[in-house]
Amino acid sequence: MPGDRLNFAPGDVKNGLGKLVLILIKLLHELLEKQALRRVESGSLTEDQVERLGFTLMRQAQEIERLREEFGLQEEDLNVDLGPLGKLF
């Protein structure tokens, strides 16, 4: 049936891959933030390390946001359901 066919438009492929990559990057970023918070709370980092870590995570978040806007995606487009783990963020 004509309605059952996939429509492979070049723009859709680019945005689909961009969305997938950004979801994976966002997932890794969230995991890094949680790990960083655990290390900060445990007191295993120096003040300088905490500051560099915070700055790095902030820059990552800014770059993720820039890429999200470049691909024309909304924040909720990246908030996938991870099943038993719940939503990404």
C-alpha cells in the first residue's frame, strides 16, 4: 500500500541521525553529571578539580544545546523513555 512505504528524504535522514547521536550524547552527559556529583559529594576531588569538572560539564551542556538547535530539535525530542529506568531527564 502506498501509505506503508518509507519516505527517505535526505533532510529526514540527517535529522534522524542527528537526533540519535544527540540522544546518546545527552545520555552520556547525564551519566557523567551523576558520576561527577558522587565524586564531589564523596570529597575525593580537590577544589580545582571540582571547578574544572563543573566548567567542563557546563560547556558540554552548552554544546549539546547548540547542536540540538542546529538540528531543529526540541528539548523533549531528546527525552526518550528508557523503559524501566524512566525518562532520560
